[in-house]
Amino acid sequence: MAPTPSPSEAELTALRLRLAEAERAVAAAREEAAHSLRDYETRMRLAMEASLAIAFEWDVRRDRVRRIQSVEKALPETEGDTLEGVASVVHVDDRARFRADVQAALDSADGVYHAEYRIVRPGGDVGWLSESGRVEFDAEHRPLRLVGISHDITHRRRAEAALRESEERFRTLAT
């Protein structure tokens, strides 16, 4: 077999130029991707602020919770970014149901999650959250993460309670 001829200096220069051009294209694509990600995150934060909601993601395997909250924080600070840290701010009477709702989503075929529960804010004020989400599973149907959104429904729950009380007073007066 004949030896492969060495590339000429002109061929090496042309290859170096093409390599440098490709490196510039990769760097530009990375910068564009980073810019797009920053824009997306900004839009997400603005949407969260406008909706007074909380987007959440729980990495099941690592037990790490990540939240994006609106300006008015509906959820108090938690003891660590774990599911149990989140459960620590759930009203004590609702914790078992909260955990059961999360477990039901993890165990279900479709991964649908929905829960309504009370939280205790610093100072003892009680609020209500309504959550909806979905579990993402791997190929063997093991849960990877739970992603969803929480809405502060405290005002609605208080209005419902006031309406019930008013109706009860009316019934009492009518009898």
C-alpha cells in the first residue's frame, strides 16, 4: 500500500480556516441558545407574576424541589428544597392528604396530579393552594419528576366560607 501524501501547507491553512469558522458558528449558536433561554425565563417569570401562581418541579430521584413564585409569595419559605420541606408548610391537618395526593400521582398510569390544601404562612395566617401537574416517567414507568402549577385560592375559599355563613344566618332567620 502506498503511503498517504502529507497535506500541503495551503491545504492545512484551508482546514484551519474551516475549523475556525466552525468554532465561531458553534459559539454563536451557544450564545443564541443562552439568549433564548434567558428570554424564556423572563417571560415565564412575568407570566407567573401576572397570574399570582407558583410553577414547581420536583425531581423525584434527587428529591429536589424548584419553584418559580409570583411577586406575592403564596408559599412560605420551606425547610430545604425537598418534598418534606414543602410538606412542612402544609397545614398539619392536610399533610397526610397532601402526601397521599402526590403518591397517587406517582403510582398512577397517567401521572395526573391535583390537590387542594391549606398552608401556614409565617405569623400563623392560613392560606389555600390548588395544584395541578403531571408526573414524567422514564421508559420503565419510574417517576422522574412532577411538574405543575399552584394557584393561591385563599380569597376564593374565604368567599365560599363567608357565603356559607351568610346562607346559614339567612336560614336561621327564616325559621
